[in-house]
Amino acid sequence: MSGEAYRWTAKTPSELYHTLGPHGVDHLIRQMLDACWRRLPDDARSVSGAKRAAQEVYDRNMKVWAKIKQPSPAAFFQDLLPYETDGYMRQAMVTCWMMMPRAGGRNVADVRRMVGEIYQRNIDAWDADEATFTGKKRKASAPAKKVAKVARAKGKPKPAKKSPRRVPARSR
């Protein structure tokens, strides 16, 4: 493990959050999208082409992480392709894992869900930006593939929703 990698892994989730900020994972996803855009040839560069390329990177890396049974640094970087786009995507996933609170356990499925939500939010922003800058009507993006929810233990009921607190009106 490199000195820099050790320096990051030695930090607690709250220290990483403090250092990288709440946008740390989002920033890496944006870098992946930016790299997808830049990799396209000039004559083929379009939002739809970049979104297609980004979806391939997303799907490829999610597929690898779906196979992880025992989380470990080796598993996190297994089958990593030597492309800048894949590096940013995998870094986003690892950063999300490292920023998750360790108390109560971390779950790879949760990382996949969170990264998927951040990815989809950025793809939706691309659609909105394209409509803004080109005058084209905004197209609805196909959502990133849903991550299967973790099965609840049998006999364990869903937690009840809390009703919103109501503050009594002040009397004068």
C-alpha cells in the first residue's frame, strides 16, 4: 500500500468527511463523467454519447462490486480497467465506503445504492444543462439500474414511520 493510500485509510470516516467534504464522492463521479466526455472523439462528442459511455463505466464497476462477498482493498479494485474513467468511478465507490460510519457495520449494497443515487443526480443535471444551453427539450434519463434491497430478516417488521411533531400554537 502506498504512503498516500495508507494516509487516507488511516483516517476515520468523520476525518475523511471533514477533509473531503460532503461532495467528495460527487466530485469523483463528476470527474468520471468529465473523463467520459473528453475521451469521445470530437466528431462523436455529444451528451447522449457521453451518457452512453458513462453508463458503460457505471455498469461495469457496479457489476464488479455486486460480486464482493468480503470487503477488502483487493476486492474493491478487482478487475479494474486501466482507464481514467474507471479509476474515478472506483475511487468514488471506495471513498463512499471509507466515509460511511463504521459503527453498526458497513454494507457494499449501501455503497452501490448511494453511488447510484449520486450518479443519477449528475446525469439528470447533464440533461437539464443540455436543455439550458442548447434550447432542446429536456429528455428524461433512464435511471441507473436499481440495486437490490437487502432482504429483511424474517419476522422482523418494518420500522414504523414517525409522525411529524406538531408544535402547539402559542396562546397570547
